[in-house]
Amino acid sequence: MHSPLAPLTVSAEDEQIVALDWGWGRDQEETPILLAARAWLDAYFDGELSLCDLPLAPYGTDEQLAAWKFIRTIPAGQQVHWQEAARQAGVTPESILSACTENPIPILIPCHRIDFTDCADYDPETYPGDEGARDRQFLQDLETLPASSR
């Protein structure tokens, strides 16, 4: 699909989303889950900022899965400090960092809502996408700037 960031490819297995990648990926049959993902992403980029309730099945460690589950509950436009996110997710701060830098389904699992301001180990360029930190900032701005400022 086209997006304001770049072309995006959503991949699914067994009617669950397993990846979102920047760029054009392999051709896939338009299944109901892929159509739903495209509709949600189109609405999101149009400013309809609801929590993603699509069925996701990211591959990761138990700690990453717990972190991603918590991250999906953070409302659009809000930021949660990485140490607080770890506490609420019941994982280590290192697991939050790992979950965000290895997130296979960015945007739908909104790791851009984790505040790493004082985390010496976080490099904003590790945000998934072609432009790393720029893409992360774009998503944060999309969620917080008034529509007239975008």
C-alpha cells in the first residue's frame, strides 16, 4: 500500500498479521485480514487514531510478546517512559528496548509511543523503516499535531 512514509507491505499468516515492512514486498492474495490492515492504516494516516485491534502474531521472545501486548494499549498521542512501560508490561527495561528495536509490526504495534529520552542504549535510528528516527518522529507528529499543522 502507499502511505505518507513510504510504500508499506503487510504480511499475514493464518489470518494474523506477522509483519509490516517498508517497501514493496511479495504479491499476496488480498485476504480479509490484509484488507482490514490496509483499511486501518489508511484511516490512521488520515488522522483516525484508534487503537489497533487487528489480530497480530509477531514472532519474538516471551518478554517481547509481553512488551508488545502492553505497547498496543498506549493511546495515540501519548508517550510512556521506557522504564514505566517495562514495569507495566512486567518485563525488564532491556526487554522494552529489545521489543522496540526488533518490532516486526511497527505502527500497528506503536513502539513510537515509548519515550526513550534518557535511555543511553537507545538509538532512534533503530526505529524500523527507511528513515529510522524521521519515521518515528513523523508518527509522533501525526498523532499529536493538529490536522492544520500536518
